[in-house]
Amino acid sequence: MGSRASAEAAGLLAQHGRSFADAPVSGGRAGALAGKLTLMLAAPAAVQEEVAPLLSHFGKVIPVGMQPGQAQTMKLINNIMSVVALAATSEGMAMGVKAGLDPHVMLDVLNMSSGQNSATRDKFPRAVVPRTFDFGFATGLSLKDVRLCLDEAQALGVPMMLGNLAKTMLDITAAQFGADADFTMMARVVEQWAGVEIG
């Protein structure tokens, strides 16, 4: 949706005496099914008090601000950092496997070290190493999120060098495997370039 769209929606509702709660989620399909989503909430304090108990049925509610759009911005930041982590992990894991390291051992080390991230903890053990590539999030949807983030960053005057590289990796993944392919297929792109298979 983006922060500007949230602000616009809030303005339109305010004209009719209605309040707006900006509350995007993170956690994917698995989090939704388990009721363990992360809900980022931005709204005036009175609105937060009213809606937080309802939203808590879906997972953990974290107030991030009072202005409409702030929660959308937080979600975009989370999404782009997740994709950057996926790209960096794909490269690191391919390098390790080509050097003769066991991917399971690599993940054990990384997850007890400073290199841990959402890809080492979840995406690679669940979808890349077992070769299922079924984490549950399409490359095209990830591209949409990354584009939104890059647009917001540009509007704010914040450079996104790594974010733009992550977008390029998603573009290549979509071109090679299709927009409907799971975004963990990014690892396949790196594997092909490196001439290895992680797993």
C-alpha cells in the first residue's frame, strides 16, 4: 500500500469523521495460520487502544507511531532488509558449498554467530537446503514490496544501494523462473552462476 496511500486514506476517512489504523503485518502464511503475525500499528493513541485488542488475535501488535503511513514504512523497511538478507545468504552459502563446506553446518555456525538473519534461520533451512523452494512468497510480490520501498526511500531522499541490488536479484529471478516462483528461487540464480547446489 505504501505510506502515502495510507495517509491519503486516513485523510479521506477523517472527512467523514472516521479514524484510520495503519496496521500491516509480517510473518507470511505460516504466521497467519499460527496466529503469530507481527502487526505494526500506527494510529492516534485512542485508536491504538481501541484496535490493539482486536488485532492481537492475529499475533503480536507493536505500536510504531501515531501518523498514518508510519506502519507501512516500517513494513517496507522490514521487507527490503529481508530480501537483502536472502541475497547475501545465497551468495555466502554458495561460496561455502563450493569451498566444500556442509550447508547444514554452515547454517548452524551462522545462526550462532553475527551472520544470522531471517534467511539463515528460516528460509534456507525450510526451503533452500531441502530443495523445495516453497517458502510461500512469490518473487513478483516481493518485487512489488521492494519497488514500493525504493520509491518511498527516494521520496525521503535516502539512498538504497543494497536495496537496488536486491531488486536486481529479484528481477533476474522473475525473468528466469517467473513472477509466481517462490522468492527463495533467488538462491537458484546464484547457484547457477557459481556452478554449485546448496543442499
